[in-house]
Amino acid sequence: MRQNLVKAFKSRNVFSHVPAGCLINLLSSSHPHFRSFLVEGLWGFPDNKVNRKRWSLLEPGSEALLYFEHRGVRGVWGLARVIEVFERRGPVSYWVERPSGFPLQVRLELLEPVRHKPSPGSPIDLSWFDRATPLRREEAAALGVKLLKPRMDRWSLIVFGAEALYSSEVFERLENEFTSRNRRVQLKSISHEELKEILAEVGRMQGKCVSLEEPIDEKRLDVAWRRIQRGVPYAVFEVCIGGDLYADLMKLKHAVDLWNSIAVLVTTKDEVEEARKWIEGALHEVARNFRVVSVEKIAELYKRKRSYKELEAKLGLV
């Protein structure tokens, strides 16, 4: 049955290689069942028609927004990845009142606010969630999750992309909003990889669909932003710190030719003018698509975006 449901779902989804995102209601950080998640990343659902259908669509690799009550606030407090989906009828010691009452099970590893794969010898520390800035219930509902209205807020699983009511775009909005509040990139000494993550994070803050190492023929661009998941990149980025400036510019030009993207080269102050000379010369026909930005300007943009998102969250605005 599970295989048939997954096959049916994938036949409707042209991006079937990308596991569907989900939202899991873990109830409360003070609920007795929460310990199974902290110690083993384990959670289970009652076996009914709705739960079984949704659970059957989960795959290892699916990202999961973790919704529960913590410090008196109901909302999304974490992001995890599904690492195992299985059915187990035997008793689970953590679930004392109904040890065999939740046979549709998943195992999770935490991604935010801390990356950690829990085990009995290395459980999740509950205090880690004290660092998080939650996406509150009313904010998640405003972004499209009507199931979180007070009268419907219960033990639940939502799989995005499987039902018209909850599209993959809704999941992306929720994930972008949560991660933009909680991911922080250190700016003391910025490496090539850290700059890529900064560019990705700025894109998420702006609600874009972000990809790292975007394939383009036999090469890869550092970062790409899409307006929608199924669209072509409307903005692409290449970071050049001590590398081959001309090769990076030509890679960006290929993206302009292929997708008519905005092409952004991020480089050091010393290389900005050199890059502009190339663009105004050999690349003059597509110069209007190019932007050259210094590393310092990108760091400044990130700091300002970060400050704005923190203020927005503090005020309870999405």
C-alpha cells in the first residue's frame, strides 16, 4: 500500500526526486512523548486513514518543520530531516499510556537551531530550542497552514505537495521564514564557502527558492535564486576570491544566454574595477544583466537583512 501511494504521488509531481516537505506536530516540549524525539529522534502517529495516507508519502530526505509548544508559545521551533520511515506495532517505552498506539513512525535528525543526530548516548538538549526564534502559530496560519487554527491544532502530520490545500510553495514560505530567523553566518573572516551561504541566506530572507552549486551544462554556479521552484534561475551568483575572474564571468554569461538571469559577481575590492572592464569590453552585449559587488557590500547587506528579520520577528510580523 505504501509503495502504491508513493507511486501515485510521484506521478503527479515532476520533481519526484525531491522528497516532499512536511510539518509534524510534536505537541509540547513538556509532553511525555517529547522525550522519544529528544533521545532518539523518534515520533509516531496513530493509525487512521488520514495519517496513513500522509505518512506513506514521507521519504528519507524529506525536510520536516517541527511544530510544538515551548515556553508558552505554539509554533515552529525547529527544522529536521526525515532519516527513516517505518511501521512498528511493538511497544515503545517512552509512550507509557499507549506504548503501541502510534505505529506509523519516523526517525528525525535536527537541522535547526542546532545540527544534531540524536541517540541515547547523545540526546538533543531541550535548551537548544531556547535559542530559536519561533514561527508562531498565527504566523504559520497566515502563511497558509489553516490546520493550525486553534480548534484544529492537534496531533497531526501535514505533507506539502500531496494535497491542493498545502502546496510545496507553502512549505517553502514557512521554511524560508523560519530559517531566515534562525540561521546566522559568522562574518569575522569570510571564506568562499561562507560567502555562498550568505548569498543563499539573503535569498531565503527574500522568500526565494535557493540552490547551491546550480548545474549549468558541465559546470556549476555557486548560488542561484528562483522565484518559484519550477522556474529557471532569475539571479545567479559566482564568488571569485583569488580565482579566475574571466572564467567566472564567462560562466555567468552562459547563465545570461541560457536563462536571461541577473548575473552577480562577488569579488574583492581590488578586482571590482577589473571585472567591470571585462563586462564593458568583451561582455558589453549583455552588460545590462551584470552586477559586480564587493565582499564587503554583501556582508553589509546580510547584516542589515538579519537585523530587519529579527526586528520583524520581535514585532510578530511576517
